[in-house]
Amino acid sequence: MAHAAGHVFHTRHDFTPELGWSAFQLLAGATDGLSRERFEALARATGAAVARRADAGKILAGLGDVGLAEAGGGCYRLTEAGRALARGAGRFEPGFRAAVHCLYAWTWCRGRPEGASPSWSYRQVCRCLLEAPGGLGVDDLVLQIVRAAERFGAERVSFSRSSVAGVTAWLAAQSPPLALVAGGRVRRAAGAGPSDLAVRLHLAALCGPGGVTRLDEGALSLLAEALLLAPEVLQEALGRFTEESSEFVLGGGRAREVRFRGSTDPFVTWLAVPTPDGE
């Protein structure tokens, strides 16, 4: 379910948290995969939310955009990442939503492909919102993403209001919400800091592969964008989390780093491959 060669900027507005969770559950229960017809029949028989869609293909493609599902041999099935999520944080809906946000936020910058992808656009929206405490109008946000996309030299940048809706649906669905949409403006949500689950997933994404990374300015900027946190709030959240975590440890000194030590959650482990010695 990978994109064809080239640039894809649009983030699917059809792939909502509710329908994504519904489709993910159906695939998680089918170890051998499901044909499109069988998927839709099973959705109708179980009363799954995704059965309300006349075309479930867009929801399945959304799972493919974040690397949780793939198609082959006439069937849709979970990828290695999807199977790890189903056994770990994705057993419950809030964990699934947190994982999808994490994958959208990190997939492009971890791989650094030549072409744009929905993950690139998603993170760019997060970056714009972090840099605009007062929020942005939806049209202004579209314009900023289109301008940022000039780096790719694409003949056409397909990113619109519906693309913004595809991003903000997942930001608003986090616990606590990361962004809110009201009166045609999008802004970062104020209030409580990130959940421990969110910090776990994003630290793991920052560490992997290899299980360790320096917490330099660039790394902290990436974390701040993904969590939509101001740098000073991020530092406090990291310190509080790692003090009590058995999965991550912060190294001190000038070469400050974060190291993954292992996890009982398969998805956290998939995100941050541990170092060979397990230290």
C-alpha cells in the first residue's frame, strides 16, 4: 500500500480516528488477512463503524499511509508494526490513536525520502502550529504548507482544507488533545501536559533505530513539534517522565542523550530498536 514514486502531500480526511480504529480491529482479528469483500462483509456483520463507509478502501489506505497495513495477494493485513501495535498500546483505542499520531509525525523524518508524503505534511502542520501560539486560520495554514513544499520542486502541491482536516482530526483525538479547531482557526490546545504514553512513543521514535540518540537542539525540536510543546515545557516533561521510567534513561553531561533500555510493549520496542548489549 505504498505510494507511487513522486510526491504525496494530502493527508486523508476520510481516515478518521473512529474509522481507523474500527478497520484496525477487524484486521487485528484476521491473522491471515482479509480480502476487500471479506473485510466489508465482516464489517457489516459485526456492526463495525467502518461499515458506514461505501468505500472502505480509503480507510485501509489510511492505515497503509502510516505503515500499519499492507495489501498483497488480494488481501489486506497488518504489517509488522501493525501486529506489534495490536499486541501492545493498540489493544485500546487511546493507544491506537496515540500510535497513529506518532507514526504520522515521525515516519517521514526518520526515513528522509526524496519525495513528500502525508507524514511530511502532517509534521509540517505541527511545526506551524507550534510556531503560532495564537493559532492559524485554516487557509493560512494551507498556504504555509504549500510554501514549505516548494523545497520538493513539485509541479503541483495537492494540499487543501480537507488535508488540514485530515491532520487536525488526529491532533484533536489525542488524550489530552494537542490541537483544537474553532471559528475557522486551528491552535495548540492549552492545559495539561502530554500523557506518559505519548512521551513513551515519541521518545522511542526519536531513539530508533539503534535505541539511543543525543538530545541536541535538533532532536529536542523534533520532539517539541511532535508533542506540540514549548521547549521549556518539553524539558520538564522529559525530566519527570524519565525519573520514573524503567524503559528510558537520560544521560547527563555535555553529551546529553536518551537511551532505550527495553519495554514489555512490542510497539514501543518496534519504534526503538534496543542496542545490542541492552544497556
